[in-house]
Amino acid sequence: MSTSIKIKRSQSTATPASLDSGELAFTSNGDILFIGSPTSNTVTAIGGKRYPGVLTANQALVANSTSYLDVIKTANLYIGTSTINAINAISNTTHLGAASNNELTTTWAIKTYVDSSISYTVTSGSSNAQVLFNNSGIVGGDAGLTYNASTDTLTAGNFSGNGAAVTSVDAATVGGNTSTALRNYSDTMAATAYSNAVSYAGTIAATAYSNAVAYAAANSYVNSTFAPKASPTFTGLVTAPDVTINGNTTIGSDGSDSITITALVSSNVMPIANNTYHIGNNSSRWAQVHAANVHAVSGNFGGSVQIAGDLNVAGNLVTTDVKSVIVSDPLIYLAGNNYSSDLVDIGIAANYNDGNNRHTGFFRDASDGGKWKLFYNLTQELSGNNLVDVLDATYRIGSLQTYLDSSALLTNATSVSITANSTVAVSITANTLALSTALAGTSGGTGRATTTNQSLLVGNTSNGYDVLTLGTSGQVLQSNGTALLFDMMDGGSF
């Protein structure tokens, strides 16, 4: 494909009256090429039959307006019969080698002398500079930042304000003692009190039993083996002294006799063998048991349990088989003892079965920067390890169906709005973006859903775009003063 670029031309006028800066013109009246001066509205002849590019027979050099030749550049210069001694050029003097037989046929030795009054300044290019912020390694200022280049670390200086003197917080301390220390102290004191109470009760009971035996024997109520004799007849109140009973003692018959004790026990009550004897059974139960502190290996409550104080569970698993759990506290506090590290996942998990036992839940992934994640389909058993294996083959990312209201994103049942402001920047990164309505030119779009093949979009006065279709072969894109168009380049005529 060829492109025609036409310059200004004439068949009759010998010289154009004027030309724009750099504009070319040619006239066949003399076959001369002209150009417009870049500094004034003048016309200069630069070529044609009068100004050959390569001199041939009967052609000569043409001097300028001051009768000088502007520049002569030659690889070899031959001077005929004239002798040249020296050539002066402004303040420099150029000496040429001597000639023999009035011809410069030998090689020239050229020396140039520069006026000593000429001076110059050489400015070197500056290299890229790096800005270092307090790179000495010493913190500067009360709230300075220091970059240590040797260790490649950034250190913050001292900060003032609320909480500046706090170096650590132990949320598990009360009155300077940890919860573990308080619990151990309470257990020790309770065990001591229990032991003392049992010992004291045993001493009092033994004394009471001994006194009762002596009193009964002295009054002939029982024989020496404490076996009943003839039933005595009591006609009045009998006041017995303290009785101490030692040795093995059996009172009443199991299942048939009853014992009534209205006195207070002032010593410990201990079984003769560990984990052997019972107080009550499934059919005969005490109505109420009151104790300051109860220690049991295991427990089984057939009815409701009311706890007025705090409930501390030291074990790893609490399983509740109920239909609903109602908690009056406004917050559910998880991982309350997770102060020393960040190694466990925290969240809520549930079990379901779709033919296989699977789990779903919402948790904070400790191994992924603390990101909260929804999951489902997981067959991994979660009890005991406190970790959700996101690499498990059955792990699936869950979906969250909700409306969002953040500082820049707002969704509801009818619309989705993303709004940037002075404090919130909005960035959208997408492989593809589809719009049902073309984005207007005032919003950075074209306002057009489709474009013509090989066409250009040209801005218009309404901040939109017009379509400029492809021109024919050889045409170029140009302006006619009011619009852009494809046409041949034509300088016109003069």
C-alpha cells in the first residue's frame, strides 16, 4: 500500500509568496523546491535544477547572502596552483602543512589553539539518591522510627499516652494471685477443714458411745455386750452423761431398724474402706445434702442443677445432650485460657450426616493470619485437636448468604453499591467485567456497547465519543479545522 503526501505546488508562479514554517513548495516554472523559514515568514529555495545535490559538469557551488559558503565538508581536498599559508577562523588559528611546487600535495598537519579566556563547566549526572530515615540505629525523638541498615530492622521509639507504662496484662490474676494458685489454696484449706471435722466428730462419737455403755450397764438397761435385756420402763426424762463407744459397733438392722439423730456431728465421718460404702441409694435418697465443699470423682444428677456461683471446668470436653441452650450472658467467650500462644483454631462447629458423618462451622484459622472462614463437608473429627484441617480432601469453603454494610460496600435486596470517599479507597481487580449498560464517557467509558471494525472513537462536545470509520487506501488521519477525518495529504496550490 502506498500513501501520497502532496506538498504545495504551482506550474506558473516562479516563487511562492509565503510559506508556513517548514512547509514545502515546488514550482515547475524553474523546477525549484522551496521551504518556509522556521523563524520568519520568508521563503528559501533549497533544491531543484539550480541547487544540485552532487556536482556534475557545468555546476557550481552557490554562495549565501554574505558571499560566503556556509559549510564545506570533504573527505579529500585538492588545491590547484594557489599557495595557502594560513587560515584564520575567529580566535582559533589553523596551520596547514607546507606545499611543494605551489601545491598542497602532502599530508596536512592541523593544530588548533583555543583562546585561554574560554572557560567551561562540566556537570556530572547525579546518581539515584536514597532517603534514609534515622539510619544510625539510635532512636531519635520520643516517638521516632529508626531503621537499622545492618540488621534490616525498623524500631519504634518510646510512646506516651494512655497505657504507655503497661508492659503486660495477665487477665487470669486476682489480687496478684493467678486463678490456679487461688484454686490450689482453696483445695488445700477445704481438705484440711474436712479432715479436722471428721477427726473431731470421731472423737466425740467415741466418747458418747463409751459414756452410753457405762450408763446403761450401771442402770441395768443392757448387759456387758450392749445387747438389749428386758425393755426398761422410763417414767421420766433420763439425762445421760457423755458416752464414748470404741471398737466395732453395729446399730440397728439393715432395712428394718431406723436411727434418729437430732444432735450435731462435731467430727469427721469416714468410711472404713475407700469407694466401698454408700450414703443412700437409688430408691432411698436424702432429701437435701448441705456441704461447704464437695469433692467427688464423678457425679450423676437425675434432675436439674442450679449453680449460684461460677462454673469452672478443667477438662477438655463438655457434651450437652439437650434440645436448646439458653444463655443470658451477652457474649460467648471462647478460648479463655489461650494467652500464651496462637496455635489453636477458635470458632463454632456442628455435625451432620448425609450418608457420612460430616462437619460444618465458622472458625478463626490460627495458621492463616487469623482469617475467619466458613466450611462444610469435612469428615475430620474435630474433638481433641482443636484444629480444622483446611487441606483435608473433604474440606469445602462454605457460602454466606447475607447483606453487607461496610464503609464502602452496601448490599440489600435490590442493589449493590460500592462508594469511595476521602478515607476509603475502592479498587476492583477482575479478569472480566460485564455491564448491562455501557459506561458513559463522563464516567471513564465510551458510552457504546459495540464499535465498528477498524474504527476510531473521537471525543465530542457532550463528553462522549463519535465513531470515525476507516478511510480508503492511502488516506491519513488529519484535521480540516473543525473535525478529524481520513483523507489524502495535500498542500494545495499557489
